[in-house]
Amino acid sequence: MKKIALAAAVSVAATSAFAGSYEAPVMEAPVIIEEVQTSSSSGGIVVPLLLLVMLAAAAS
């Protein structure tokens, strides 16, 4: 009786060791984010022009 119980325990342990199948790991492609810069010719001139207009208004 002990041998049957031991055989049952060993068979259960052996089958649980092979319960899953091997699946190769999936490598995801790296995410590349490209920053797009828009060129605006008036972007750098607006603030200094407003400053000059405010100084001219304050001086008059």
C-alpha cells in the first residue's frame, strides 16, 4: 500500500514539472520618438518688437 501511495505521489510530482510548454520570449521593437521642430521666422521677433512698442509707449 505504501508503494502505491509513493508511486502516486511521484507520478503527480513528475507531471506537474512538465505542466507548461516552452515558449520563446517575444522581443518588442524599441519605440523611437522623433521631435519635430517647426521653424517660424516671426517666433523670435515678436517678443522684442512688443517690448520696443511698450517702451516707446511708456516714453511718449
